[in-house]
Amino acid sequence: MLSVLRSEKKYAITLDGYYCIKHKLSKLLMEDPHNGKDGYLIRSLYFDTFEDSDLVEKLDGIEVRRKVRLRCYDPARGGAKLEIKQKQGELQRKRSLSLPRSSAQAVARGEYGILLENREPFALECYGIMQTRFYRPKVIIEYRRTAFIARENDIRITLDRDINAAEACLDLLSTELI
């Protein structure tokens, strides 16, 4: 399991602003090695309760809340990361567990029992949360990210664009996402 604690600030900018900021950041910071020529793809399948409790808590501004997601970076290859992201005041805590493709596909179908086969305590915690609160796949969000890193103080700045959502097809690892 990987655990990260950080502060996140999010801002909406225009496409012109994106290119201007990207150009300036490329002169000041190191590019993330995953960037490639045009950034990298991120696709996340978000889970929530029948009543959309996690979404409602976010919209209501609840101080301590969480979201559960499966995230992949290349739907055609590899597996995915099962993540729980928790808001704790000004900080975000993200814990993640890499799952092989077959396990990720099972979780995406709502078959959480596959997590009981994993020896990581985090897998068992995810199973408990998702099973007892009746989490179900809700929406896929996909976008392209370009990231910059300041090595000296561990600052990471990300620029996201081409943001899309899908509710009809919830197959995270499909190459034909609608």
C-alpha cells in the first residue's frame, strides 16, 4: 500500500491559460517522466453508495470525507490502483493498492470478494467499506494530465485537460469507452 498526505489547490483555467502556464512551468520545473509528448491519460472509476453519500458530503462541504476509486493510466495494458482519498481539513490523504487486471475488473463489476484474497490490510479495509456501505460503480472520469515537479521541496503541479465523463459504460479497462 502507498500512502500520500498533501495539500491540493484546484483552479479552473482557460485553454489559453493552460498553454501559457505550461510554457512557464516548463522553464522553471522538471517535467514528470510520465508526461510524454502530450501528457498522460488518467481514467478513474468512482464508487459511491446508493444514496451518493460521498458526493453529497462533498457538495455539503463536510470537513472529513472520502472517495473510493479505481484508477488506471493505460486501459489497454496492466491493472489499476484501488484508492481511498480522504479529505482531512486542508490536507488530502490518498492510500492506494495496485491490483492486477483481473482483480481490477472484478472490483469494477462490484465483486469485492476478490479483495479478501489480498494480504494487505488496506485491501480488507476497502472490502469492509465497499461491502457494508453498499458501494457501487457510478461514473468514469477521464482526462489528460501534464505534471511538473520541484525536486527541492516536493511540490507537484498538475494541469488537467480534455476532461470527459461516462455513466453508460463503467468498464474501466475498456479501450472503447463511450
